[in-house]
Amino acid sequence: MRGHTIVLGLVGPLLLGSCALFGLPTTYLFKHNPNQADPSAGGNAVASVSGGMVSTVLSVSGLTPGKAYIAHYHAFGPDSSTDPCASNGPVTVGFPNFVADASGNASVTLKTDTAKIEGDKGAYINVHYASDPSVVPICAPVKLAKG
């Protein structure tokens, strides 16, 4: 599942505002980070907005079976350029911890106030090893440009 691109990348730098305007879910594809962790990992994040709340469902595959993971929305960090996943931004809100099933699949849902992920907040979603958060197999950019 390597080589994923951003679903809305051709339309321009959008965040969850597109959900709010149209009331439709927005899908963001995970891309594999430049490391050897879970080389087949991939999946998507589907976000929908309703009543000032955003619901985001992560559906991932290719993980290490039985391994515990954590995921977070991150704001743009000081290293931002054209790749929010490489910007080293702070966590804005975390997903519940989860464990990959025997096939390496997992799904987790987060419901939170849109204020926690709007603007430059929630510029990307990282999936980390729970045992070592410095290991980030996959990332889903949800906003392409700072500001």
C-alpha cells in the first residue's frame, strides 16, 4: 500500500472545512513514512462534521498483528513546508489506543470538537507504535499548506 496520494490533493489545500460546507465525509489516505516499520501499512481516515463536532474513523491495514498503536492529530510544526507529515508538530488531540487484529487490520474512531483540529491544528494524522511513539509507520496529511 505504498505510494498513496492525498484524495483531495488535486483540489487544493483543504481541511475539514470542506466537510462543514457540504456536510459530506472527507477521505484522507495514509502514506508510508520513510522508515522500515510496518512496510505494508496503509489505509485511510474518513472525517465528517456535524453540529460543531468532527468524527474521524481510521481504517488501517498492513500493521503488525497483535501490536498496540496510538494515533493523533498533529498541528503543523516548525519544520513545515509542503509536507505536513515531516513538520514535527505538536499533538492536538489523540485517538483511543488500539491493537491490530491477527490480520494486521484495525479501525478506531475519534469524536471531538472541530476547534481542536481546525486551522493549522490537525494538519496531519500519525499512527505510532504505542510501545515507542517515535516509530511512525504511516501519516495522513489533511492540510497541505500552513495558514
